[in-house]
Amino acid sequence: MSAPRSLFGSSSPISSGDMMSRSEAQAFLERIVKLSRADTIAANLNGGYTGNIRFAANRITTAGGVSNSQLVVQSGYGPKHAVVTTSDFSPAGVERAVRQSEAIAKLAPDDPENMPLLPPQQYGDVNAWFDATATLDPVERAAAARTAIDAAKAAGDLAAAGFIIAGTNYNAIASNTGMYAYFPSTNANYQLTVRTNDGTGSGWAGADHPDWRQIDFKAVSDRAIQKARASRNPVAIEPGRYTVILEPQAVGDLVQLLAFALDARSADEGRSAFSKQGGGTKIGEKIVDSKVTLFSDPGDAQLLGQPWTPEGLPLGREVWIENGVLKQLQYSRFWAQKKNARPNGGLGSVKMVGGDATTEQMIASTPRGILVTRLWYLREVDPRTVLYTGLTRDGTFLIENGRITRSVKNLRFNESPLFMLNNLEMVGRSERVAGTESGGNVVFPTLKVRDFNFTSLSDAV
Amino acid sequence: MTSRRDFLKTATAVGAAALATPALSRAETLARRAAPNEPAAMDPATKELLLEALDAAKLGGAEFADARIGRYRNNFVITREQQIVNVVDTDSLGVGVRVLVSGTWGFGASRDLTKAGVVAATKEALAIARANALPAADRVRLAPATPTPDGRYVTPHTIDPFTVPIEQKADLLIRANAEAMKVAGVKFVNSNMFFVKEEKNYANTDGTFTTQTVIRSWLPFAATAVAPDFSDFQTRTNVIQPMARGYEYLVAARPVEHARQWGEEAAAKLKAKAVEVGRYDLVLHPSHLWLTIHESIAHPTELDRAMGYEANYAGTSFLAPPREKLGTFRYGPAIMNIQGDRSQEGGCSTIGWDDDGVKPDEFLIIKNGIVNDYQTTREQAPMLDWWYTKQKRPVRSHGCSHSDSWNDVQFQRMPNVSLLPGEKDLGWDDLIAATDRGIAIVGDGSFSIDQQRYNAQFGGQLFYEIKGGRIVGQLKDVAYQMRTPDFWNSMDMIGGRKSYEMGASFFDGKGQPGQVNAVSHGCVPSRFRNVNVINTGRKA
């Protein structure tokens, strides 16, 4: 192997769990910055420990514990820059990474959109570190997994498959312009699918929080089991436009995807759903129902995100859609400068303001509709309208005359979050959701929406 | 599924002829390294650390263990229009140790490549296995595998992409971008190069030691045309397939020479006619069909899915239980033969030995239209012992164990899964000529399929209306919806050997924590009868 010799030492320089404290990370990064011979250097350090356990068919299948960190070095010479990452933190290893980033940067063509590194910044204080998560051991993870396995086994006609991952993380940046930021966090995520052994029913539930103690394993297990049983023997219904009640997970699955479409530059360039015909963007226009307010805020108690971007730009509360009006699009630092706008980070953490309708009220007020637990395999079909396709999964139910009457076969939709949020009828309480395909800190309410576009039936359970 | 975190998806035909004679510039010739394909023996220091892990595992009570020390490198050159966006080199090195204690797996991983670090990772794996101890009936049983004491493999390649100077890579991209930008209406081009080099060392307690170097190359390219009044925009992308080849492959794909055509195809989509919904015969090009094979054949024939092991994420399979499907389920017509292998040259899943230490074999997953086998690992092969015994075949793994890095545990991943050519010497034009009313589709686009792989919807890159055996015009807003067994049973014509091409993804996603796998799918142009086509265009 072409691995550097310096790695094969005899003693271990790496701390248990591969975490670095604020001061350790700062000292390490200062050393990196001092090594630089380039005009500019920005270094990022991230890592931590994750423990995971996976189970299926009522037995534990795989489980692991992983310690890892990486150093990311960006060197710049005027408008030229390049990035090198390494997991080798030996003195020779980090020097090699710095020199290599310098060598590549010198050879790289000019980047006319290169932005100067930021000077020191002030960041908000977000506490996303919980000792209960950081000190977990394999025995505790196994016990948590067994809450679902034991319940499914005891039932006799159910198979549980699930995944628990919990761990620590740190992220730090420094530059030769004096910038420094550090953010430690913990995270615990639990997702569970319970299937009935006759193969006709499947139910899903999940929970996510930085604090392990906030994950109610029994409640997740009860919910998935209830959904699995209730979803047995689904009937076929005609695809078409239906009133739907989307649980928070399903709303998050679809609406989070707006993050990929809210880019200011694409809109200005005429290749976005937010470009206006004839030129310009739709900022300031009412684009969805007035009950919709969508924002990012790392300090929000339900979000608890990192309060800065990878470039070191502070992140605060950014409102994207307020009472249905598009307030702003996402501006990179370069595009903001060009358009005389403010750079505003992205939608890494995103929350939709909830309402006070209960799911029971939504069901009771629905003569005919469909309740959806979650969505699956969402893929963009047409960027001009943010049109996505995907399917319902793990708990899809028919509502007739204000009651859930039976389970229905899963359905494929072709729908845009923009169209859907225009057809909004009722808004429920916002919850942190656990299983979106893009991940991240995501908080959404239950929604009742009319005319949701289902285009075909699926036999999949 | 293919992962959302994919960079930009890619596809389409780089003709086999273009690959045969790479036209190298002088500088590129200079970048060649002498005999890069000569596999070296395992580095002694690496072997010593691997043995350290295996000894610690045995001492800790493991009945089986394996250890992997790997170096995983990526190189990206990212451009748009006439400028560079970024140049990125990533390098990750570490050890992953897997132990089996009383039939229960445990896994530990660390980037600490000292003896103490490797032993600590092994102890972590042992502690996890003990905490998760399985009841006797649930314990893991491994199929036997012949030990390989000194396995060596290198991806066949001419130029190691990691030796090619950055400015040379950037120059090729910028020149290609310029050609596409010459087309009226084309306002934006995004292109990049993406290279992978994996140096993988493996040892297990059966006595297998392998050292392998895998190289993969890809050039994602997207040209976007915008209508002058901002009323429409269209993109042509997925033009060059990823492959397990060196830099010579991207040079031979001749992006500069083809870019204008890609730009013209983007601009032409602005003027294409919106499709009328209805049922059509579809003639699917290999640059498109590979993805349909990936989603609707390769995934449902993964044995872990069929056994319910992926129920919580990627999903299960309609092709289950295996006892009711093997030897009886008609997936498609008799002309349909689907092969699994990790041996096709250039295939992204091609390798010498898998991450169980098994030499993969070539096997027919679907034989004359009937389900014949599943993709397996050493843990999974015994689940089909009844079938292999009936077939008078040994109970052995097909070599489908894979981990995407040193820090993820290996599990069943896809080999190259390919539709074998038909006996008749037919090609793309023959299939179109034989079709009265249909749509020909080139390149892969939007894709989505349910968790049991029944209901799928696929878009594409270029859509052509066929009338009376001829292409009469271009269409847009086309997607087809299908139910897997109905769709494959509607296949009535396939191309011959000369029309065989491979498509691939760098980002097949599966597992928790999520892992990606690069995989290729070879296929021939094929015709499907009476498929449901929808129009995806809407008004904003």
C-alpha cells in the first residue's frame, strides 16, 4: 500500500472516541495554519465516535463502533485554490496535506468567483451536546434494540427491523484571517419498521434527538406495531387527486426538498421554479398558502443546529417563506456580493411553523381522503416546477366520512411541494422528524392538503 | 436505490470503438506510468497490523474474524462554463475489524494504525458482539471459502488518474464546456472529473490475505439551455458512463469533440413536442436501460432484501420468499438472461476478491426468463442450501460482500448485473425499424421505485417519437410507469452482442449506516410493448 510510513508508529496518538475538545482542536488548527506558505489557508477539522446497531427479522444483524476524524485544508494563491483532506494527523501527515493543497492550488486555473476568507466572526451559542448520548455503551444500545425485538417476538406474527445510531461529533474551522469556530454535538436516531409475517402489513416509526434520553424506544415500537397491524390486507383504490393528511415525516420528506430549489443564483439565471417569466425572481410574491412559514434557525430548541456555515459565516434565524410570501432565496457569498444581497447560508436545518389542529380533527373533517405515514424514493422529475415523484410507504390508510376505515395499497405521486403548499387546509403541531432521505435537523407539522396527485398504484407492502 | 447524495448522475454511450484507441496527447502519454497494472505484494507493515487484529480477535474468543486496512482516495476537478469551481483531493486511511463471537457479529473501526489502535478497534468489535449475543437459533453460519494466501488485483488501466496534472484535467473540461457554449441557447455548463482509488488490504482467520487496487473514472457533464423569455429551461446530462478504468477512458470518450452535440441536444429539448399520455412501445438504449435493470432486477435479487434484512431502509423484495420463486418465477421472456459477475473489464463492481475474502464467480440470476439465483455473501449462501443441493451446485458465496470504506462493515452489495445479448445480430436501428408506434429513449433521467421493487417511474435524457419504423421527431416531458414483472414480460426484442454497452452508478445506496457502492450494468437495446407513458410537464 502507498500509505505513508509515519502512520505505522508504535504508540497511539489518537484519543479514545476520536473527539477533540475546543482547546485541543484550536491548538491543532493553529499548528496547521502556521504551516501554511500560501496566501491564504482555511482548515476544517471534524470527527467523533458513532455506535450503531441494526436488527431485522427479530434478530440483531450487524453492529459497530467507529472512531474517525478528518482534516480538510484549503490553500489559496490569489484566485487559485484547492482542497486536500486527510485522516493522517501525524506531523508528517498534516504537513503533507498542507503542501499538497498548496501544490495543487498553484496549478489550478483561476477561480474568478473566489471570495476572500472571512475575518473573525461572532457566533450564537447552541448547546447540542448531551452526556447521556456521549457516554452510551454497546449494552445500552442492545437493550434499546431489544425493546422492539422482544415486543415483535412476543406478538408472534410480527417481524421487527430497525436501526439505532448514536454518537459524538465535533466540527472546527480556523484560517489565517483569525477566524475560529468550534461546535460539539451529539445525536441519536432510531428508525423502526415492523412487518406482519403474512407479508400484507408494514408500519414505520422513528425518533431523533441530540439527547438519547429524549428517544422513547417503547413509544416508537408501539407506534410501528400499531401501524403494521392496521395496515394489513390493503385494498386497491383508483389513483387520482385526493385530500391527504400527511404526518410530519411525510411532510418533511417532500417539503425539505425545497432546499435544493431555493438557490438565488439559479433563479436569477432563469433555471429555477423561482425564476420569473420575462426575467427576475419571485421574491416578494405569494407563492404558497398564507398558513405557510418556513425558516432556519440553529438556535431553535427543536432544531439545535450548527450556528455557522463551512466557510465560517454565522447562521441565525432566516425566514424563507413567511405567511406564504417568498421572503428570500439562498445567497452564496459570491452571488450576494454580485447582487448586492446578504449571504444567508442555506436550509441545512429547516422548520415549518406549526398550527393547532390535531390529527383527529383533520380526520374527522375529511369525507374522503388518505392518511400518509411517510414517503419514499423521492426524485425530481421537473426542476421547472420542483415536481417530484415518489411513493407512500409503511402505513397508508383510507379515510371515509371522518374515520379511518381501512388500509390502502401504496400509491405513487407526481407532486410539487409548491403545489401542495398551495392546497393547504389544516396545519398541526410541528415535530422533529427522524427519517428524511436527505437527513439533517428537520421539523414539520402534520398537514391536511387537498388535490394531492397520485398517479399509479403499487403492490409493494 | 441510487443515492440522493450522488454528485450528478451520468450515463450514455461512449461507443466501444472510441475506447479501443485512446487518442493521447503528448502530455498525457508522458503521464503514463510504467506497468501500473503489475500487482505488488501486500506491504509487510500492513500485514503485520492485520495479523495483530486477527490475533487479538482469536484471543478474545472470536470463531472467525477479518480485518481490512484501506486507503480510499478521491480526486475532483469541478468546473462551470469557462471557470474552475474547485479542486479537491480526499484521502482516508484506517482499519476495520469484524469478529464473529458465538455466531454474533461485532465491528470496530479506527484511523489509528498503530498496534494499540488496531487492538483497540478489535476489542471494541468483541465487546459489541458480546453485548449483542444471539440466541442459538439465530447464530450466523458462514459458507466455506477456499483460502487465498496471496491474492493480488489491480484494475486494468493505462493511466493512473492520480498521476495526471490538475491543469491538464481542467483544460479538458474547460475546452469541452466552451464547445457546448457555442450552441445558441446554451447558457450554462457544469462539468467535472471524479476519480476513485482504493487500496484495500484484507486478511481473515481462514488464512486469506489479499491486496487490491481499484481505480474508477467519471466525467459528469451537464449543458443547460434557457428559453430567451425564461419560460423554459432544459438540460442534457448523463453523457459519459462511469467505469473502472484509468484516465485514458475519459480521454477516449472525447468530451471536447462531443460537447457541441450535447449542447445541441439541450437546445433541441426546448423545441421538442410535449408527449401525449398513453401506451407506447418503448425502444430503450443501453445508456438508459442500465438504470432500469439496476432498480428493477439488480435490487430485488439481493438476497438480504428478499430475507427482510433491509426492511427498515432500502426495503424488501417482491421476489420473496426465495423458496417460492427459485426455479419457478417467470421474470421475463425466454430471451431474458441476467448475469451477476464481478469480472467484466471496466465494470465498476469488478474486483479480484470480495470483502469476505471470496473470489466472485459468474452466475445466472435469471435463466431463460426464470429466476435462477440471488446475490449472496458467505453469511447468506447457506440460506439457499436447499436450492443449491437440488441444483447439484456447491453451497458457496457468489462473492458479493463489500464495504465502501474501512470504517463501514461489509455486507451484501451488488455485483455487475447485466442483460446478456440475444442470439440475433440486432442493433438500435433494427429495433426502431421494427416498431410502428413508439418512443425511443436515450440516457437515464429521473428514477424512482417502491421498496419492494414493483412500481417504478423512469424519465430519460432524449426522447424520440417512432412512427412506421422511423424517428419522426423529438419529444419532451416523458416518463414511463411500470410494474416490474409486467414490464419485463413485455420485452420482445433485444439487441445482439455488437450492441452491448455498460452503464453505471458511483452511488448505489443501501444499508444503515448508509453506504454507497459503484456498480455497472451491461445491456443491449431492447423493446418493451405497450408501456404506460405520462407527461410530467406542469405550469409553475
